Amino acid sequence: MICASLYSVFTLKGDSSAASRPVRLDCVKASEQCLKEYSCSTKYRTMRQCVAGRESNFSAVTGPEAQGECRSAIDAMKQSPLYNCRCRRGMKKEKNCLRIFWSIFQSLQGNDLLEYSPYEPVNSRLSDIFRLAPIIAAEPASTKENNCLNAAKACNLNDTCKKYRSAYINPCTSRVSASEVCNKRKCHKALRQFFDKVPPKYSYGMLFCSCPAGDQTACAERRRQTIVPVCSYEDKDKPNCLTLQNTCKTNYICRSRLADFISNCQPEARSISGCLRENYADCLLSYSGLIGTVMTPNYVRSLGISLSPWCDCSSSGNSKPDCDKFAEFFTNNRCLRNAIQAFGNGTDVGVWQPQPPIQPNCSRAQHHPEG
């Protein structure tokens, strides 16, 4: 059952006919359009009353007649402009858009899964966006020069990058009191704006730069310091990763960015790229979207590409296997690691033709947090 539903999710985005479909409305516009129509607005309001504080089986709704009205309202939503609406990262009223999406999604799907992204897909490839290097280079760019240092210089020479970088450096480095190193909320908001507004050529250059063989330690630390981790990443205590996930799910922005990451950085052992969706650009975009939320990930203090949110799996009790699986989606994710390496080396997965999504088996489907 779970595998079948996940496959329908994966094939929806990977379907080759998607390009021929009409552009979907964002959920704010879809809601406004629905509320202008009496029939749609009536069913929409009924559905919102039905899902408020209930489980997927309408346990909070008593009586067969009331339950019938709820199901009728939800069925009607499938024919409304709200069905299949999406949001755009960094859009105006993004939080409101996401609130509408999740209310519709949980009503129609009847579950709390995080594998389905609320964001409109961005059709892009690293080679299309950045033109970093030929597809097959004689040697990786990382052996030639300090790309992390060059990326910082390039940011300072670009007005947009310099503006938004300064905008997050200030709140992320300003001590609030003797016990507070910064205002984390303001720091996170400014970081989200940086990665939402700055062209990826510059923001990714700083976040995913490769390090030369002769300068691994200093270069890796420069890369790790990009997001000012003492404020945006670290904290006095490390929460359990499942606790952090639950905290994230209570915030529409964090919940949506996490769902986008799980969807677009889904690893696949049988894929040449290492990614189920065969798209490095989408994986890097979704990873950067997590920065500035409570689930902010960063490089850990070690050489190579090792990433993790600020959490661990101690004190997990019987949930230790679930916690480890969630943590490994960051620490041992072949898709994410390959995407970062591809960017750093100036290459992309364009040496092969994209393949249809592979149907996930149950063991991989169980790898993800299901709430």
C-alpha cells in the first residue's frame, strides 16, 4: 500500500507528459478562485472544518451523515482549482500558500508523509544553469585552485550576492546577550532570503565549492563557515533527530523544505547518477532550501563531504532504527554527495539520457520518515 502510493508520487513528477500539462495555479490563487465560486467555496469550507483536528478516518467527525458530507467535500476538491496546486520557493505569501497546500494534501491523501514536495518543479540541469565546465573534463576543477576562496571573491563582486550576504552576516554574527550569540530567528530568515534571491551560480559556489588537494583543511573550514554555523547551525544541546523532525513538521516552511529535500534527493542504487529523479540541480536546490530552518544542515568537522542537521540519535530508545534512517538521509546520501561533487567538479549528469523513475521497493520506502 505504501509502496504503491509512493510510486504514484514519484511517477507524477517524472512523467514525460508533464510538460504538456497546463501550468498549475499556486495554492493562494487557487484558493482565491475557489472562494469566488459558491459551490467550490462551500465544499472548501466544509472540508476545512472536517480536517480540523482530525485523523485520516474522520475520528473527530461524529455521525454517518456528517462523515458523508466530509467525504463529499473532499471528493469535490479533486475537481477544483485547488487540486494539485503548488507553491514557489521564496514567493510572496509562501507560508500561506504552503498552509493551503498541506490542508488539501492531508485531506486528499489521508496521511502525513513527507515524500511529496509542495513546490512547483524547476526544470533545470547543472550544466544548463552554470556552464561551469565541459561535461567530461580532463581533470576535476578541484585539483587546480581554491574554488571556495574564488567563490567568496565572486560573491563580493556581484551586487545581489554581496547585498544578501551582508544581510545575513550581520544578524548571524551580532551577539544579543552574554548567553545568546545571536538572534537565530533573524539569522535564519536572512539565510533563507540569501539562497532564495541570490543566483545559484554565486550562492552554490560558496556552499558546494570543491577544495584543492593541497588545502583540504582550511578550504573545508571556509566552506563550513559559509552559513555562520555558530548561530545558524549549532546550539547548546543536540536534540534527537526524530524530535527535530517533529519540530520541523510543525512549521509550514520547514516541513515543506524537508519534504522537497526528501523528494528531490531520493537516492537510488541502480541509477547512474545515484538519484531516483536523475537531477542534481533539483537536489542541490532542495538542500539549500533547508538552510534557515530548524533543520538547517551543514558540513561536519571532517574532510570530504559529510553533512548533517544539528541532531543525533542518542536517547532514541525503540525508535533508534527510524532515527538512524532519517539521519543517514543526510550523512550517507549518495544522491546528495554526487550532486555536490558534480557541482564542485564543474560537471553534470548530462553524459547519459534521463531514465524513467524506478519503482521504489518496500525496503527503500521504509527508509523515509513517515511521521
